[in-house]
Amino acid sequence: MRRLFTRENTPAFVVGAVVLIAVMVESTTILSSATDQKILLVIAVTLPLSLRPLPTWSLALAAGLVLAAVYGPGASSSEWAFVVAAVTSFFVGRIAESARAVLVASGAVLVVAFALSGASGTLLSLFVTAVLALTFACVVPWWLGAFLRQRRQLVEAGWMRARLLEERQQLAVRQAREHERTSIARDMHDSLGHELSLLALTAGALEVATGTDDETRRRAALVRERAVAGMETLHRIVDVLRSNGDDESRDVRPLEELIAEAARSGLAVRAEVRADASGWRPATARTVERLVQELLANAARHAPGRTLDLRIDEADGAVRIVARNPVADPARADTDPRRGYGLIGMRERVRVAGGTFAAGVEDAEFVVSATVPEHRPPGRDDSTESFHPTVRTADEERHGMRRAHLRTALLPAVLVLAVGVALAVFDATTTSQVGLSERAFSELRIGQSRSEAAALLPADHIDRAPAHAPAPPRGASCEYYRAVRQPFSLDDSLYRLCFRDEVLVVKETL
């Protein structure tokens, strides 16, 4: 029920309810016939339900109501038809993301209007009336709804960008704080740790110096113990300050030592190391060390009792690491949530180092392959790299909103221009085929033969008599021509020429 009554649909339900109440009131003067009541009853029921799922059909329904009001025999319900069409078109604009709906519906309805104009014999004037009615009852409300929708989306995109920029600023603050914590830790380790080391050494020298009495030795030993305890406390503080920070000053353990330690712990590992870590830059050595640690830990955690095949070598200025271990259930290996966080961490480390990372199941084995460059790629900035794509996405979305906003604003002008061109072509076509100029009509004379009149008449004529045309004279056949008094005339006047025995007997204007 909540999904049915949304912010976009509720006004449509209100309009439908008003129309439904009008239908139920039999004494109303708005609805003059049972047919009008049935039509509006269908509108009241289908309008709110048709907006969101089928915007194109909803817009076509609204345009059909306008055509029914223009070409219908009576105008008793035309006001309601225009109101319902305008409301429907407005909410289609609020909902539909693409202008394709209005283009498809407008094209189809214009074809129908053209056909109805030709069938009714009114040609240009009623067709122009239908086009104007469609423009103001369907296109303009749709454009207003689309304008408000895109304006809302543009505002939301702006707030999203503001939130992203705020998050970026917070990220920069956190990075600066962590960098400062690491700097403090390094300074404490280098300066205070050095001083404490000297203090411990001095106290130790005093403790073993000759000529020192027992009390002095005891006090020197106490100072040395306090200095050693202070150094241990300093190391703990440095470890806390360095948490979530970098570990550039930490010594990198040899890969062979890591593998041997894992093997002593009971892990079945078959390792092949063909790489010389002495020439690696520190960042590469730390990345490779952490990858090997994580691979060994994952093998012990997810594949106990199975042999881990680990190969590390160098090629083309990069360190290549490939790890394989059998899996019990290959179908679930890729979706195991316990495995995901370690892989995410390894993937991020390799990405920051400028390398490539891949993991997945191959031939009942879980394979992890990574390539870490030995030299840092030029022009790489890892501090904000993970954030920039999001900001660029927000910028692209905002520019996309502006382009869509411009397209929506230009659509009515394009439609009017297209309709104007279509009307010009329509007028030129009908004038050349069935149009009779006022001068040529005045030159026609009663009693003139058809062969003489043919020189003044166009190539074709309107076969179907309009509804208001009088009956033709006895024994005569009548032809109808469009009265052309000036270019692009909206006049519905027709010229009627009736011939009996190939002689003009009636010449009149309808």
C-alpha cells in the first residue's frame, strides 16, 4: 500500500477521485450523456494506476483524450478531458527518466490526428487545433513535470557532491592525523629511545666500574633497570601511535624465514623462491612480505592439511607471486565470506603498489597471483586515489543532469519546429493536390463544360462530402476543393462544383 500511494501518485489518485465523484453525481451538468460518464469512469480508475509502470501508454492515453475532445461530436466533457490529460502528462514527466515516451506518443498521436483530419474533411484547421491542444494539454505539462524532476535530481546530485567533498576532507584530515602520529612515533623512537639507550649504557658502565661502592652499584643497577623499563614502555607507545599508519621503519623479514616458520608450525608448503630481495625498494619488500604472510595464513585457515604451492620469482622489473592450494568445494570457494576480507586487503596493497592481483578457482585449486613492480610507477598519488573516482563520478552525474535538463528544455521548441515544418509540408501538399485558388474559382462560369473548367482545376479533388454540405442537385455529381485564399490559411471553407452531363450547374462556397 505504501508503494501504491507515493508522492508522485497521490495527486493522480486525488484527480481520479474527483472525476469519479463527478461521474456518480447524476444531476451534474458537466456530464451530459452515459457515454461521457463511462469514458470518465475508465479515466478515473486507470489514470493513477497507469502512471509509473507504463509512462508511454499513459501519455498516449492523455493525448487520446485530447483528440477525443477535439474530434468528438460534442464538447460536454472536453474540459475534463483536458484536465485529466494535463495531470497525466505532468506526472509522466515527473516519473519518466527519458524523453522517448513523449516522442513516441507525440508521433503516434500526430499520425492519428492527421488521419482524423483527412477523414472528417476539415484538413488543416482542425489538425492545427489538435496540435495546439496537444501542445498545451500534454507537451507543456509534461515538460513542466520533467523540469521539476530534473531540478530535484540536480539538487540531490549537488548535495551528494557536497557529502562526497566533506568525506574527502575528513579523509584528508584522518590521513594528516595518522601521518602526524607516525611522525611523533618516529621522533620518539629516534630521539627519546636513543637517550634512554645511552642512559642504560651509562648506568651499566657505572655499575661495573672499579672503585665503586656497593650502594652506588645498587643505585646504578636501579637506574639501568628503570631505563630499560622506560624503553619497553616507549616501544609500546610507539606501536600504538603507529597503528593504522605506515610501517616504513620496520625491518622486513626474509621470505625464507617466513616460509620456514610456517612449515615449523605444521603447514604443508612447497615453496620456490627465485627472487633477490636485496635489490627491491622498501615498499616492494614490505608488500611482498605482507602478501606472503597473508597467503600462508589463508592456507592454514582455509585449507588445513593440504599442500600450499608457492612460487616467487622476478621478471620484467616486477615480482611475481603465485600460490595454489586444493579446495574441498570449488563451488563455494569463491563465495566463502571468511576468505573475502584477506583477499580485499591483499588486492588493495597490490593496487597501491601499482601492481595487479587476481584470485579464483582453477581446476579444483584456489589460485592467487600477484605482480608487484620493483619501481614505483611515475605520477602515482595513493593518498587520494581511492577517492577521486567517486568525485569524478559525481561530476559526471551532475554534468549529465545538466545535459538532460537542456534536452528537456529544448524538447518543446524542437516539437514546435517539427510540427511547423509538418504543417508547412501538409499545407503545400493539400494546396497542390486539392486546393482551388479564389481567382480560379471566380473565373469558373455556370454552363461551362468540364473540359473548359479542367484547365482551372487542380489535379485531384475531395471525394467525400462534408457533413454540412447540402444534397447535390438531381442528376448532378459534385466535387469539393479546398478554398485557398492565402498561404497557410486555417479557413475550413470548401468550394463545391456540381456537374450535370459534363456541364457546370452549381458553383458555391461551403
